[in-house]
Amino acid sequence: MQRSSWSAPESKRTPSFATGTDPAAAKSKAAAKRNSFPRQLLISTNREKILSLGHQWIGKDPCSGTKNQQAVESMSNLNFLALLTGINTTARLYKQLVSMGPSSFDNPSMESKDVIFMDDYSSSILRSCATTTVAHVLVGLGLAKLFKGQQFKGWPLYTYWHSIFHTGFVLPLFLSFFAVTIKDPKRWLEGDNKRQSDELGAEQWVQTTNIGFQVAITILSFRKVIKSPALMLHHVITILGCLALLHPRHCAGYGASFTAFTEFGSTFHNIMSLEGGKTTRLLRVVTDILTRGGGLFLIGSEFPIARSRGLPLYLQVWSWLGGLAWFGINAQWTVQVCVGLLKKRKLKT
């Protein structure tokens, strides 16, 4: 699989268990990983410790610094604890599930290098999800301040623009990047038969960015989201779907294309909600058909390859159940828009 420029150079993409490295340096690196924020959050079960780790990490973030501290102060401790506890629980579950590949069933005493790889890969995913969640929380808080409490159809106005920013700007940037840098589309879509590095490339960042967005908007508008079962179910399915596509047996290129392309289609839902005219609703229907149909084609093309690589049975089942649930929810919304167009009435969305 062609590496994106966002990933480390090939010469540095050596797994931590590779031979021929300096033992002292390897030991030092392992100790640093054990003491890192994502590793500590991964193994923590005490709520007070989780909250303390979160505040420590936010305060030490060299990239955002005081901005991240302001974000924490702007949220209640309850919301912040819910955010970190959710990341903690999801990461612990994912770490166990990602290790349940065929090799662990056939050989319960998996090679130590495989265990280390899975552990490091899970920590990289956790770190990326935490980073993108905080980034989207900051974006949401900035937009909330910009729109100063304005409401639209019972929702804060900034939530619509936050979604448009993510699905209509951030994810298309990933697609544009892939389109410019990919030289062998087939090889990129299928990716490596067996992942060798615990470092994440742009393909994995597509998934973690989408997870971070879903978590952030749920935290920022928790009381509103929890009252909408369909929206809550959509967020849960999306997060679980992205986590599933991060499994090493899945095809990274297919997964990134599916997530970025289908989420791009959601942009027009928010545009339709803000505009509400016949043209925008018609545009919503057309983009839904294209992106949802294209998404089904991508997943259908990827599934046989992932299965042949030894994708765990539970993820094979999820590919069908989760895919059907995702398609069903989106199809229901599309049908509602079509009914509104046919009856020539303004649809409540």
C-alpha cells in the first residue's frame, strides 16, 4: 500500500518488536509508551484517575496548550469525564477485539511480537481518537462562540456548520489528497496483506477523525442527541463501523474511501436543513443515492478480500449487520425527503 506523506518515512516504520535494534533504545521506547497518556488511559479503571489523566494530558498538549485548557474549563467535569470514560471503554474493548484474530484462536500463546504490535496499534488508535476528539471539541466551542447561542429548528445553529465543516471540508481534503498521491489505485485500495507498522497513515486518520467528530458532537450536544434515538443510533453505528474498519485485516484504502465518500453525502443533509428549498432537497436525494450506493459497492468489493485475509467472524457478521443498519437509517431519511418532494410540502428534518 502506498504510504501517504502524513505517515512516517519508510525507514522509520519499523515495528517496535523488530530485530537488530539497540536493546537499550528499545527498552527506553517501551518504557515511554507504558507511561504515555494513551497507554495509561487504556489501562485505567478508576474514574478519578481517568479524569486526572485527561486534565494532565490537556494541560501538557504542546500543540494547543492554553486553548485545550480553555476547552476543558468550558465543559463541565461530568461531560469531560463522560468523554474520557467513553474513550477508555471503547479503547479497552477494541484492544481485546482486535486481538481476537484467527491466530489467537488457533494458537492461544500468540507470538510476543504480535501481542506487542496489537497493543501498540491500539494505543496509536486511542491517541489519534483522543486528539481528533479534542480538536473537534475546540472547533465546536469556537463555532458556538461565533454564533452566540443562535438556535435553528431546536438545535444550536453552530452544530449544522460544524457538521458541514467536517463532512464538506475535512473529509473531502482526505479524498483530494488520496486522488493526488495515489499511483496504483488497486494496490492502494487493497492495502498490505498484513500490517507491519503500528503507526497510522492518512487512511487510518480518516477513521479516527470521523470517530473524534462523532464523539465531540455527542458530548457538546448530549442532551439533544440522547433525545433523538435515530441520531444516537447513527452515531453509535458510525463509531463502531470506523473502529471495525481499523482492524488490520480490513483493506485500509477501501475503508478510508467508504468513510470519506459516504460522510461527504451527509453534507447535503445539513445544507438542506438550513436552506429547505426544493432544489436543495432534490440535491440531497441525488447525493444520497450516489454516496450510499457507492458506499455499498465499496464495502461489497472489500469484504471478500478482508475475509480471505482472516477477518474475524464477529467482524464479518458486523459487516453485514452494521452495513444493513447504516443503509436502513439513511434510506429512511432519504425516503422522507422524497415524500416531501412528491407532496410538495416543507419537510421537518
